[in-house]
Amino acid sequence: MWKKAGKIAGLAREFGSKLVVEGANYLEVSKKIEEFIFKQGAKYTAFPDDQNTFKNEDLIKLDLGAQIDGFIGDTAITLEINSNKNEDLIKASKDALDVAIKLAKPGTKVCEIGEAVESTITSAGFKPIKNLSGHKIDQYILHSTLTIPNYNNKDNTELPEGIVIAIEPFASTGSGWVKEGKPSSNYRFFNPKPIREQTTRNIIKFIQEEFKTLPFAKRHLIPKFSNAQATLALFNLEKAGVIYQYPQLPEKDSSCLVSQHEHTILVKDKPIVLTKVDE
């Protein structure tokens, strides 16, 4: 299932890349990608409910996932609309990913992957974002216990054979650090607690059945529940600490630009890139 989910995620990335054009609406593009993933036989990990539109010369990070029975493909690409003025920045994160993938073998220390990412990005004249990282993926757990850093963090943990990891270098023209921004409208369930109100109980039951601990957005609760019911339930559940709303993560230097590339990899002597689409 890892391979099938990864392939669908890769296909969705390529499909979505063609939709990212000037004037297109973020949410409509998100819905089309989610529909594509569903038609391929998988479920999606959520995009935010964002009604902005793509503009000329925007630098866009398209980060998406597909899952089948909790087996997840996680992938990302950076695109520039009607421009190539940031092609060096885009190339830096892509090159760092390519170098890191070659190291995704049993016995490699995670700090060695981080060192390779950092060296590739800094040699191109940019900075890796140090407080964002890749991660191990387990069934129904997108961000599992092992961190795959984007710099040499001195972690000598060795990769065991057969695990699935996401490597996602970020190259920045700024400080190389992100901060928590405004809410993203993306949520995940993480802390079960007793709930009194019946509609909210029904909604949390639906979330647990449909998404487990994977991301979802409010629109995924509709039309099964009304907008008012979903809005109130999410507010109450977040306040009670039952669900978590992901924050946006802008660079600390608000004037800078960031590129990202990501693949999901099965750790083997010859690493298997699960989200790669054959040429």
C-alpha cells in the first residue's frame, strides 16, 4: 500500500502543478486535486480552506498527501507563475532533496542527511530552514517519531532498513527560521475526551472514522453537517484540546522567499522513492 499511495500522491502533484496558474482560486485547485486523488482510489490529507487566487510571479509551494488505509504518500514541489526569476532558489531545494535521497539507506545517520541538505542549499547561496524537517511516516501517523533534519543537528540516529521517511528540504532567502503565524484552518484529532453535546459527539466520531489522526479541513465535515454545526464543534473541540489546528508557518523574515521539495522514500540499500512519477 505504501507504493500505491505514494504513486497516487506523485500523480496528484503533477496534476496539481498544471492547475497552479494566474487567476486560479486556491480552494478550487485544492478541491480538484482532492477529487483527483479520490478518483485514483485514495483519500487525501487536507488543504486549508483558502479563497485567495494565484497571482503573476507568485512563488507557490504545492504540498500534498494521499493515503490508503493510513499508508501515506507525502510530496511537495515549488512552482513560479509566469516567471523564472527564482529558479536558483527552486533548484536549491530540489538539488538538496536529490542529494538527500541517495543517503536514505540503512545505517545512514540522520545528521548526515541534514549535513548534505544544508551543504547543498548554502552552496547555492541560500539558507536551509532549520526548524522545519522531514519525518518518519507510520500508518495513520504522518509525522512519526523520527526527525529528518535540514541541517547537521548532531543526531547520530541511524536509519533502519524498511522504514518510510519524508525528506523535505526548504531553501530560504531569509533567516532560515519559521515562526507560528495565523491559524491555517487545517486540523487533526489527537486527544480523546468525553464530549457532552450530541452534535459535537457525532462530529468527533465522524472525524475519528474518516481521518483518524490525519489532517482535515472544516469543509470535509460538510455537507454531512451544516456549516454552523461544524464551526461550533471545531471551536469547542479545539478549546477542549481534543483537536489541534495547525498554524501557518511563515519565515521570520517576512520579506524573504522559500522553496520546498519533498518525496516519500522507503529506506533500502537502493532507496525507493515512492512518490516519484516515471517520466
